[in-house]
Amino acid sequence: MIRWSVKPPTVGRFSSTIYKNHFEYKDIYFPLEIIIKRNFENSVSVEKVTYTNLKFDFDFPEEIINFTIPENAEIKEVNW
């Protein structure tokens, strides 16, 4: 289990994230469960994400592997 927490200088706010039940694939560990808890002054928010049936080493369709932008596509540049 890996836990990450943030407590800003303002009173009443706190956030923590827990990464659990890791799955190892090629020396990389993927969390199968992520729990995010946010404490506010008058309430608590909890989000839980659970991954099941992970699949690795599957074949992507040819149109994904060799994707090309169509000649007539309008491309817009976005500055972040």
C-alpha cells in the first residue's frame, strides 16, 4: 500500500490518496485500487476506483498502430 497526503496551510482541508492491491507486470506495479479522500470544513468526499480484468500484451487493431491524421483534418493548436 502506498499513501500520499496533502495538508495545505489553510485549516479544514485535507486530502489523501491510497494505492492498494498492486499488480506486477514487467517489473512495474499497477494499483488495482485507488481511494481518494478529501476532507473539507463541513463534509468529506471519498472516491474509490477499482480495476478488474487487466489485460496486457494484447494486439491493437492496425488502424490504431498505423494511425495517420487525414489530409483534410482541421488542426487547432492549443497553448497550455
